[in-house]
Amino acid sequence: MKEIILGIESSCDDTSAAVLIDGLLASNVIASQAVHEAYGGVVPELASRVHQQNIVPVVSEALKRAGVKAEDVTAIAYTRGPGLLGSLHVGTSFAKGMAIGLNIPLIDVNHLHAHALSHFIKEREEDEVPEFPYLCLLISGGNSQIVLVKSPYDMEILGRTIDDAAGEAFDKCAKLMGLPYPGGPHIDRLAAEGNPARFKFSKPHIEGFDYSFSGLKTSFLYTLRDSLKEDPDFIEKNKADLAASLQATIIDILLDKLNKVIDKTGVKHVAIGGGVSANSGVRDAVEAICRKKGVKAWIPARKFTTDNAAMVAMAGSFKNKKKEYSDLGEPPFARVTI
């Protein structure tokens, strides 16, 4: 009997469903929400409502593209948290209802675990996957942490942000520049045309392997504030250099800690995951540091960096092998660690 896992992801503003057949990805459908662009960030209540509109057509399309029917599914994996509670309720409730209707197991997935295990998504049998243990630099709008992945069931956080995440720094600084939401991709695009050494921004001095990005944001804000007093067109004249310098600073902060963790652990496989791992500068920098240290770098395809159900189905597949199923009474959670 084939293992056919339906994955459902609704932690923030992307509604996604994916189908995994015997460990291979058969479909991965994502519906994004443009409604938040006008507000410069995700509005939780609007996100919940759009998830309600999207969940049925997205799941139907995922099953259709995979060439399977609902009754063929052998287990349903869903994101239980962390994320926006209203959004999570939509995916959780749908997954529970479908599992009851089909009388099949339900698997709750930690969204952060899914990102850390996204490198095991295989579209072909010959696709390579990391070896345990490996380090995962997990960087997104809400999380910046270095995780030691000992197995699919055993992960240890070695360092985490004590305030804002890297993705927040990208988006909030982009907003200060008048760039559309989400700002990260716009910073990435502009940085390719700018001088990363043009401006200097504050870097934190945090003990151990933890991160901080609040000081950088403040430094960026003050630079704009003071420069705009002298030249109202400062941002427009220096957009590319500001973006390049901001991106270079964030990368320096991320890689300084990662470099130290690689040295301390001696781990030979290093992966990145989360939305910020789609950033061109981050990807290039991680590959460069891994080459220098003689370790294997695992850089995900960009389609698996954002919130997607393929990684949820993959994490669910690992739990399915151990028959780690969830109870119908388990509620979603907004906050949780690895």
C-alpha cells in the first residue's frame, strides 16, 4: 500500500497543500495573499478570512495535480504552530474534519521542524539529502536561529534571536525606504546594483550564538533620518547602496555566529531554511563559508524556502513512520520553539 500524505500549511499568509507519495513530492500548491500589501504587513484577521476562501480550492488542486483522490490519502499532516492563531485554526480545523471524514491518521507538525527538514523533500529518487547531524540556519520573518538537527525527531537550538528576526529587519528597513511589502525581495533586487561598503550600520555584540537585529534597525532609521534633513531625495538617490549595505550587514551578523557554531560543533553538513534563505546574498555567503571550511552546504530551492505544505508533508512522513499521530482535541499554538 502506498504512503500518500496530504500536507496542509496555513501558519501565516500563504495557504498551501501538498501531496507526498512514498516519499516523493507529487504536488505543492501555494495561494499567496496580496491583500496585505496595502497595509505594509500581514493583518491577522484578513489572513484568516482569505485562508477560509483558499483552503478548499488549494487542497482540491493539490490532489488533482498529484493524480490522487481524497480517499487515496493515508494520512494528513498539518501545521499546528507556531504562527498566527486565526490562520492556524483554519488549517487545523480543515485537516481534522478531513481526517474524520476519511477515517485516517492526523499528524501535527511544528512549522519550524518543517523548515529544518525541508531539505528532505525529493522530487526524484536520485535527489540527495543531508546526513545527520547537520546545522540549520533557520531564518525567516519571525525566526532567526541556529539548530543542530540530530535526527528528524531530535533538534537542539544553539542560538536564537533575542528580539527581531532577520526577515523583520529586511522588511521593516525596506518599509522605511518606501519599498512595497514584503520588502525582502526588493532589498535583494536593489542590492545587486549597489555598493555594500557605502554605508556602515550598527552590529550587535551578543554573547554566545544568539542574534539581535533591533540595533541594526535603529541605526538604519537614524541614518535615514539624519541624511533626509540635509537632502530630501537622499533615499531615492542612494536606494541601491542602502539596500546593498543593509543586506551585507545582516549577512555579516548571521554568518559571524554560524561560523563560530561550525567551528565548535565540527558538523560537516550545513543547511539554510526559511523565507530569508531565498535571499541571493545569503545563499552565496553560506556557500562561500562552507567551501572555505570544507563542509557541505545545503541550499534549498527557492520554492521550498517560503511557507509551503511540501515541507509539512515531509515532516509528517517522518512522524508517520513512527506512528506519531495527534489527537483531535489538540489545539493550534501561536508560539513554540523547536
